[in-house]
Amino acid sequence: MFRVDLRAAARAPVVTEASLAADDPLFADLDFVPAQAVRVTGRLSMTGPGRYYWHATIETMVVGSCRRCLEAVQIAIRAPVALWFTEDQEDDDPSVWVIPQRSVELDLGDPVREELILAVPEYVLCREDCRGLCDQCGQDLNVGSCTCRRRPDDRWSALEALRGRLPE
Ligand SMILES: [Zn+2]
Ligand SMILES: [Zn+2]
């Protein structure tokens, strides 16, 4: 929960600040976990009747896992956010959040969750040249090689041998 008073925003832009705990239910069931509180700073302004604009920065550190070797990777997040909210129930612009009419409060929790998901890279690597895990025995190839790596070569030479036996 990260509530902002919209009546105050109707009078003047309001400062929106929050530090959402890493174990807040908002951040449950994601592909990553926040390693520290999710800090949000920003301003919410009313841009017209029932329309609001929020710009903010979301900062935290998350832990994801390397797509190649599954090693835990810490990722620093600093995401600028610019969102519009409207009470117009007919507004079908997917980038605009539709909120109930005559709202007196706005909960920025879900927008923060969504923006954080967008900010975390989809393809996390522990390092650019991560060699990943062997797809046959699961050996972490950053740590050491395994014997099954020669198999593709064996297959290739078997094919070569077969080709030698085929009529030209
Ligand atoms: Zn890796
Ligand atoms: Zn292997």
C-alpha cells in the first residue's frame, strides 16, 4: 500500500515518497526478489478534472538468477517512471491507469510493482561471458569443464565417416 491523497493533489502537486519493505506482499511471486527496501520519490499533479500525472524514480537492489548458470545476481535498479491516471472509465489507452470515479485516494502500490517488473532486465547474466551449465550433466562450466562436451565432436566424426562410405 502506498496511498496518496488526491484531494491534496487537486490543490497543488504533492510529493510522493515511500520506502516499501523488500518483503512487502506487493513484491511476492516475482522472478526476482528485492534485496533491500524499494524507495520511491516523485510528484503527483492533477492535469485536468479526474486526471493525474505522476513522475517518480524507483530505486532498489534486486536479486535475480543468471539465465545461463542460475547463479544469484544482484542488479541495481534506478527506474524513472511517468504515468497517467484517469477517472474516465471509457479511456482505453493501455498506458493510462483507470481509477474509480471521485477517488479521494490513489494507491500507487500496483503501479510501483509493475514498473519495477519492467525495470528488471529480462535476460540477466552474471557476466557477459558466462559459460552456463552443461546441458547434459549440469556442470557449471565457469567452474570447470566436463567430459560430455566432446560428444558433439564424436557425432560430427560419425557423420563424416558415414559420408565417406556414401557413393559420390
Ligand atoms: Zn552465469
Ligand atoms: Zn557435461
